[in-house]
Amino acid sequence: MFYRNELQFLCDVLRKSRLSAIVTTLTDFDSAVEVIGTDGILSKPLVPAMPEAQTLYHYAAADGLSYRYLLLPEMEIPTILFVGPYLTSAPSHESLAALGVSLGISPSEQARFEEYYTSIPVLYEGNPLFMMITTFCEHIWRNESFALVDINEMHPISSASINETLHTDRLEDSLVNIKAMDQRYAVENEILYAVSHGQLHKEEQFFSVLRENVFEKRLSDPLRNAKNYCIIMNTLFRKAAEHGGVHPLYLDRVSSAFAAKIESMHDLSENSALMRELFRSYCRLVRRHSMKNYSLIVQKTILLIDSDLSANLSLKSLAGYQKVSPGYLSTIFKKNTGKTVSEYIQEKRIGHAAFLLATTHQQIQTVALHCGIVDVQYFSKIFKKLTGKTPKEYRESVQK
């Protein structure tokens, strides 16, 4: 394990910051959590049966405690680094009393419950410990761009304040303004680089910047000022994602949806959550739809597939549309994407089917038709092959 010393250093730093950090196999996870658990007061944290490689997970439990974990590479047995619990805001006596009631904590256990919570470290967004964890991930995965999965999106982000640049004719103040402007542009360029490379894990860094008041206030109306900056960032993120290899077909949908969301914002407190959603959405576009390393023929093929999953997407028809032989298209597609054309189409169709099953009440046969599969039995067979569940089982699991 080439990163043994780095892992030990990270765990030492976290523990000295009063943040529990354990390295455990998945099979031993339950017993390992007992070491950092709440002695039966609260529920255990949730960990997927098999976490994805090169993915940093964040989980916020219903009891207000947060955790981070990741699958460590180069291990013979699946092993995770598990960090937590921590709080994202300092609890008050009143909030702990209310939380205890909502969790069904008995009066006799309330004192011990509050004592436990006051011992938990409080880590706000942008805390250097989060930066250290993401830097460690970049090192062990040898990749600046990896997935950041928030299991449940439970914590709202406080509204980002936007400060005012001083306008004056004095030379000293002008130099201060120039320095502030340079800082603002440097921050924006760093954010745009993160979007163009799909670096979801830089989110904490992004929001720590927002709290440091680097954005200039140009209007007296704070809400209009915030909307204007959201409009600017929507445009910049769109161009960054395009530079990252995302086709305008995908960008137009997202950009238009955000334009409507921005104008419908009624309160300044919504600004930070919307900016966060902007950043994450464009990063995900790059991660899912970047085609900057694909040949023009493969790019066109993917666009044909993604634009209408219910169409005739046979290899022959896709090749004929571009006036190339099926054999040539098959070879170049596999070389560029690592998948055959049929594998790519199946994954896209089943992915869209999963979305429809989770978000609509359409019959399974109707869902299959929307995904371009006429035979519902064949659809169910492929769906189970790729997801491990039948369409009915999948819908029931999502509803639960």
C-alpha cells in the first residue's frame, strides 16, 4: 500500500482534532462503529453494501450527526476509511431538547444524550479538515476529479453574503480595490477550472470562498444583486462545462432551467443553496457527458442516442445516418468509450427507466416503451441484469 504513511498521518490529524477516524473492512464495520458509537442512544450510520471506487461519501443521519467515508484502494479485502461523527453547527440546549423529543429519547436519557452531543466536534463547511480529506483522496486515487456523493442532502447552507467594493479616487483605496478584484477573479477562475474538470469534491472550497465575501456588490438591492451573480455564474459554468467537453444539447436544458430558478428566487436566503446547486449540476454534466476525448463520429452517435432513447438505435441505423460502415462505427465507439454501442444504449435506456420508475406512476410496459423497448419481458430481464432488481422491486425499494 503506497499511501500507508499518508493514511496514518491523516488519521492522526483527525483524531487530534477530536474527530474519530477508523479503518475497517466492510464485514467488520458494525463492530468497529461500536467503538465510536453512542452506546445505544442513537442509530448507527449508514454505509452502502459496496461503496463505489474513487467516491467520497457524505452521510447526515436523522439525529443530526454527519459522517464521511471512502473505499480505500489496493486492499485485498474491501476496506473503508470512516470519519465521524461531527456536527455542522453548534447545538443549543433548546435544539437538543427538541431533537431528543423527535428521536424519542426518554427523559432519563436526555442528560446523557446532551452530554454526548456537546462532546462532538463542530465542523463548518470549508473546514481545513475537509480540504485535507479531499487532498488525500486526490493522492490515493491519483486523480483530481472524483465523485462526491451526498447520501441525503440534509444540511442547508447558510446564505452567502455579498460585499461592497469601495469606490474612491484615492490611490491607496484604488490599490485595495485592485487587490480585491484580482482575488475575486482568481477565485472565479479556480471555480471554473473545477467545473470544467467535474471536480465535485471542491464544493467545500467553493462555499468557503462564498463566506469570505469575495463577490462585489454592484446594486443597492441585495436580492437583485444575488440574482445577477447567479446569472453570471450560470453563464460562466455553462462555458466551463462546454470547455470540459459537454455538448450544447445538454447545456441548454440545464442552463434554461437555472435561468428560470434564478428569477423565481424570492429571498436572499435561497441564494447559497442555488449557487451550490449550480456548481454541482454543471460538475455532474462534465462527469456524465464530457466528450472532449471522443472522435467526431462517436460524439454524433452519443448525441443521436441520448436525444431520443425510444428511436431505432440499431448499429446499422446509427452507422447509416453518418454514412460509415457498422463495423467501423462499432470499432471506433468501443475504442473511445470502452463500451460497445449496444452496451451504451442499454445502460442509457435502463438508467432512464430507473428515473421514470422512481419519479412517475407509469405502468412498467409504458416505461419500457418510453425507453425504446417493446418487449416488456425482455425489458425486465435487462433491467434486472443491470440493477439487480426487477422493475417492480426497484420501484418498491425507492418508495420505501
